Amino acid sequence: MTEIELIRRIARRAKGRAASEGLIRGIGDDCAIVRPRAGEDVLLTTDFVIEGTHFLKSAEAASVGQRALGRGLSDIAAMGGTPRWCLVSLAMPKSTPAKWVDGFYTGLLDMARAHRVALAGGDVARSAKITCDIVVAGTAPKGKALRRDTARAGDRIYVSGELGRPWDLPPEPRLKLGRYLVGRTTAAMDLSDGLSLDLHRLCLESGLAASIFFPLPVWPGVTLDRALHGGEDYELLFTAKASTPLPTQYGGVPLTWIGTMARGRPGAVTFMGRNLAPRGWDHFA
Amino acid sequence: MTEIELIRRIARRAKGRAASEGLIRGIGDDCAIVRPRAGEDVLLTTDFVIEGTHFLKSAEAASVGQRALGRGLSDIAAMGGTPRWCLVSLAMPKSTPAKWVDGFYTGLLDMARAHRVALAGGDVARSAKITCDIVVAGTAPKGKALRRDTARAGDRIYVSGELGRPWDLPPEPRLKLGRYLVGRTTAAMDLSDGLSLDLHRLCLESGLAASIFFPLPVWPGVTLDRALHGGEDYELLFTAKASTPLPTQYGGVPLTWIGTMARGRPGAVTFMGRNLAPRGWDHFA
């Protein structure tokens, strides 16, 4: 298959599958042309999914595609936005079976359709290991997107769902919850590298410390260590004023108060009164 | 260096270097938040630059960074747009020297500053080979972006500059020329994989054939084969009505009439009356 044939094949599969509102020009040009509505900000995120780093060669192709898009969708959810368009860059060895490529796009496009996201472009190339980089572009009402750097001392800290999600489950990005939280939270991010590291990051960005307490909401059978430091939860971590009423669940997803933001050394997190080291997933540690 | 330290280092270097107009939130969050002006479409492009595929391990780090951004800027130029923001995903082996990473970002950020493009985000990860995927987002007046699928039979075909650019020269994306061509051309794309393959693509997208003729504008000392099939020219290939007056140069860059679009088998290109096979760079051929 030549590059042109591969791209035409992807373009055919992308068509009619996903909402194309605001997609003026998709696959086949130098750039995708997209059109946000008046009064909308644009959210941009990009995430790698690399063989040997993020998944094993033995992983099912469709699950790799799902996971690639899921990472980006979760980033949009964390901003309280709506995902609209995606671009997929896929590099792979010559030996990659056509069936693998088909499975990858099936997983990715099924998830895209479920979330009304249009595949708008990308790149293809050769590489020694299968390497995907996904771009998701979304929208949020002007000035309303949730951020990590806006938590205030005294805010309550919450997480959605349960920590320690099994890695073989497909991601379920918390998009509806993210949009619900707009106007109700002071800061938000998604849990991708483990609570201890991600809360440390939120604290650093907001210039604050945090304390969290027991019990944390965890998947059945999961160790506390995994709940604190495991990655790929795809849940939302967010802060809200103590005076903001929040339900204990939204759309069937539990919302649990787990701690409080405080003045102190930026990034310092305690758990049950003891220092909690940011031991989550760090590519460079 | 941990991932947080690396990202902070990149964020520090990105700050104050590039125009930040319309950049509401940059590095440090789940997504970048950008704000196009009213009446603007958004252009999105993503391109890989991979060790062993696009560059050799011995390549100078700054030139790899320049080339990564240059590829994306050239895509924006081809649409007649203005590049505004970029996201850089960089995966690399543990053994990559900090000096290489610094050099890469120096090359990339110097070029970004020269074009008033803000580094707004990205991703970092481990990989076996250095792998960069760059996203450039730009803007164009609503409905005015240049496309590949809008050439008409009878249109003249032009190229900017000279074909067969030496690969060791840094890319000079034709941004000013691209914007000048808005309203003057019927279709446009950039020359990244060689004239024969790229013109074939433009013809396929527009559902037309094309004929090109001698002499082509070529770099001194370059073979005709290289001029026809060599890649990475970073010049613009565009079509215009015969009745549209175009200068023979714009901003010091020659504009040369090289052929004519015609009805016929979509994608068929002739050179001096003979069939010209699309022999340019194809990752999957």
C-alpha cells in the first residue's frame, strides 16, 4: 500500500462516521480547516502513545487506538470543553500488518463517533516502533475553560470515580462531568499519571500545598499504593470552594471530597498528615 | 531531570520568546487555550520528524528543531494562513544528552520567534529513537484558506522559488507569499515530497490531470531528476486562472509558470508530453 492509498483508505473510513460540524476541510490537504463558533475558545492537546513505552507489541490494535484518542479526550474533559476534531499521526515499521492498522483505526474511529469527534487530518511515516501522536481540538465558552493554576487556599479537593482503574479497561473520558463542573470548580485536571504526582502538579501550578485524607475512593481489590501512585485513571481531580454545593455523584460517577488546598510550599502534598512523595508515572525519573 | 523539571525548563525558554497574542493558557495545563479572532478559521497541521526516517542521529539538534517547525509552518503557508501557536511532542531515549534537547528547542524556538508563533504545549515521553511530532495551529480569514481540491481545468500551474533545494539549508516557509496568493489562486499546496508526487496529489484532490513543461526553475547544479522527484523544497505549488495577472517574483521569490491543469484521468501528470510517474518521497512505497 502506498502512502496515498493508506491516506485515502483512512479518509474513506473517517467519512460519515463522525460529526463534521465546523469541519470545513478534513483529510487530504496541507492543513485541516475548522471553524469554532463565535464566542468559543479553542482547546488544543497532543499525546503520544508509543509501543514499548505506553503499550506492548502484544496489545490489541483497537485498544491502542481507543487509548490514543481517550488520552486526548480526557484532556479536553479536564478543561470542561467539548472535543470536536482530532488529527492522528501514526508511524510504524514496514512489517506492521494491514490488519493492525485497520484495527487501530477501528478502535479510534468508533470512539470518535461515540463522542462526535471528526478525524480531520494527521501524518503517516515509517519508524522502528509503532508511534502514535494524537491531537484533539475542542471548544469551550470564551474564558470559561477549567485550568490547573486557579485553585485557592481553603478549596476542597475532589476526585471523580474510583482510583486504581484496571489498565485493560477502555478509557471513559469524563466529558459530561467536565462540562458540568464549569462554573462550579476553581481548578481541574485529569488523573493520568497517578494522584500523588498529578495533585503535586496542580499544587505547583496554583502555587499552593494540599492535604488529603483517608478513605480514598478506590477500585475493589486495589492497593492503597496503586490508588495513590498508579496512572491512567482518566478521572477528574478538581477543587471547589467549601461553600459550593456539589452532589455526591453526577451521571452515576461518584464525586468524593478527598482533601483541602492550603498555603504552604508549592507542590507539597500530605496524606493523613504525612508527606506524600509524587511517585506517579514520570517518563524521565 | 524529571518530567516536571524538563517541562518547566521548556516553559521558561518558551516564555517571552514568542508573541502570545491569543494564547490564553500555554504550557502547564491539560490543554492549551487559544483564541482566534472573530471571523477567522483555524488551520491545524501535524508532522512527524523521526530519527532514522527524517534525519540521521548525527544531525545537528538545532536543525532538527528548525525542520520540525518548518514543516508545519510550510503547511500553514500553503493554506495562505498565519501561524499562531505550536505544540511540540518529543519522545527520546534515556541516553539523549541534555545538550541535544537544548539545541533542539533553541532551533525550534528561534524559528518560532522569527515567525511570531507561541509554543503553547506538547508532550514528552521515552522512545527508542528520537521522535518529534509538531502541531502548528494558524488562522485564515473565514472561508479564504487555500486548498488543494479547488483547481479548475485550464488553470495555469506555478511554483515558487527553485526546485531541488539542498537538504542542509534550513526551511524558509513561504508565509508571506501564501497570504499574498489568497484571492489570486484557485488552489495551492506546499512542495514537501517532490513535484511529481505533490502535483499528482493536487490533481487527485481536484479531480483533474496536468501537463508541465520545460524549463523548470531549478537550483544551480541540480539534476532534472532531483528537481522533479526530490523532496523538502518547502516551495508553494499553486494554480491560477490564465486571466489572473501574477508577477514573475514576489518578495524576491521567483514565481514560475510551469504548466496547465486539464480534464483527464485524475492524477495523471505529463512532462514535455510524456507520462510523469509520481516518484517523489513515499514512506510506504
